[in-house]
Amino acid sequence: MKNLKISGYGKALPKRIVTNDDLKKFVDTNDEWIVQRTGIKKRRIGDEGASYLATDAAKMALEDARLKPDDIDLIICSTVTADQMTPSVACMVQKNLGISDIDVTAFDLNSACTGFIFALKTAAALLNSFHKRALVIGAETVSRITDFTDRSTCILFGDAAGAVILEKAENNKEMYFYTNCKGDDRWLNLKGFKSNVDMNNKTVESGFTRMKGDEVFKFALRANDDAIKQVLEQADISISDIDLIVPHQANLRIIEGIAKRTNLPIEKFFINLSEYGNTSSASVAVALCEAHENGLYKEGDRVLLLGFGGGLSWGSILIEF
Ligand code: UT7
């Protein structure tokens, strides 16, 4: 899709830092195992809801783009951890920013860790039809759906939000989008939340994320292979034409696996998972914001975003800056 640009970047992270050693209070684990198997050293865990983090990230993106809240007419927030079923996080961001409620579309989207990729694609489509300027947010409080007695998952996740402003621009630059999914709840799921059963006000209680890590690991490598191939084919370029890859920050070994399979040096990948762990759909949004803050790409560069996760879902976006 032509004539779109990212004009602002934002992120929000809870203040509380939880190290690998801190997790020893909850489960039988150690820093060496976690670093070796995942690359994660710490994560942020807060008591703020997703809409609080999302609002902070959105404010930063607006400031970065030198825009006023009313310049926005579309808000899409990807999340699996909304503070409430309704109103959506996106609607709470609209309220918190004081955006006029005239012809604004605001909604949440759930595609687990691939959510930010799905949200950017959806925003691009709506900018091509109804809207002029979008706030696209990934906001997650993954700690709320994490079982802190399960050492195979609780060491992985953290809380965060990232945001960008995506808008129309007469710049003739291309963005290529690829998304895919297949309903498969065997290896990664969160089943059972408080809900009515047989209309008798009997409720089933909340569950936590369950994952068969080795199967998700294998899926992740296959999904990234496909996501890279599809978007390169659309753009009719080769992997060596990519200047920077911003992958989902799930596990350093997965990113190293992608580097090996694509024959790219690891330096071409932006990696911040040692600091934040896997923040689900906030991961690519925060990573893109930090890659921008660090000046890792410039006008004329091609940046590839990669996501994968529950659904199972996966996708990629190639952006010409
Ligand atoms: O964004 C969502 C997508 N999710 C992912 O991308 C996750 C993909 N999967 C992974 O990242 C990896 O599979 C994990 C990091 C989750 C696990 O790494 P692994 O190399 O697949 O380890 P494993 O599950 O095969 O476990 C190896 C051993 C086991 O012990 P035994 O059976 O060999 O005695 C586990 O019980 O490590 C043990 N183990 C731990 N030991 C210390 C599992 N978790 C821990 C732990 N600390 N936290």
C-alpha cells in the first residue's frame, strides 16, 4: 500500500523491574537457565491497567509527531489483557486523551503476540477508506494472565505498551503487509475466564496462559520463514535488501534461528528482550519505538517487522522509510 507514513512513536513501561533472581521467590528457576534458554534478564511488571500504559504510549507518540489529540480519528489497540471487557482500551485512550467523539473509530483487536502487525494492517486499510490519521497501539499487562507457579511460562513475560501514529502521506513510499493464521489451540492458549454457564449465574473462573514451549518454538521458526518470504515476494526484493529487522521479542534463540535461516548477521535484528521479556503484542511496538529512538534506520531504509503467536497467528510488514 502506497502513501502512508509513521509520524510518531511512543512507549510506556511500568517502573517496577523484576529480575530473574526475583522470580526464584515464586518458582524453582535460576538466572543462568533463563538467560541461556531465552536471553531474558528482566521484565517490567506493574499494577497499571493496559489502558493506562496505552494512554501514556499514545501521549508520547502524539508529542513525537507534534500533533494534538483531535488530529486523530482512528484508534486501534491490540491487546489480550484489556482492563475490562468493555469499554475497550482504545475507547479509554480516546477518553483519556480527550479526543472529540465526532467520527472517531476506536476498538481493540486480539491476535495475541501478532496483534500489533494485525492492527497496523487494519489501520492502513481504514486510512485507505474512511480515516486520515491513526493511533495504533499494542498494550499488554501479560503478568495478569500469567501463572506465577508455572516456571515454563512465568519467566517469559512482561508488561508494556507501544504506539505509533500512522497517517496518509504523499510520499510514494510502499508498505507491504502479510498476515496469516490457523485456528490451533493445542500449544498456546488461555482458556476459561469468568463467564455465565447455562444462564444460571454460575461462573467459571479465570485461567492463565498455557503453553507447550517446544512446539511453539518450532512453529515460530516456520511462521517467520513464511512471513519473510511472503512480504519479500510482494516487494520483489531479496532479504539482503532489508536494512533492519524488528522481530517479536519472544526468545533470543528464536531470533538467532531466524538470522541463521536467512543468512543475515544478528546485528541486523533489533533486540531488547533482555530488558523487557515477551510483552505479547506490545513487543514489536516497543521495539520499533526504541529502534527509532536509537537512530537505527533512516530515510530510504527498508525495515521489516515480524510477529507470531497465539491463534496461531503470524505476519510481517515491510516499511520503506
Ligand atoms: O509470544 C508467544 C510465543 N511463545 C514463544 O515464543 C515461546 C517459544 N518457546 C520457548 O521460548 C522455549 O520453548 C522455552 C523458553 C519456553 C523453553 O525452553 P526449552 O529449551 O524448550 O526448554 P524445555 O521446555 O524443553 O525444558 C528443558 C528443561 C526441562 O527439564 P527436564 O525435563 O529436561 O529435566 C524443564 O523442566 O528445563 C526445565 N525448565 C526450567 N528449568 C529452570 C523449564 N522451565 C525452567 C525454568 N527454570 N524456568
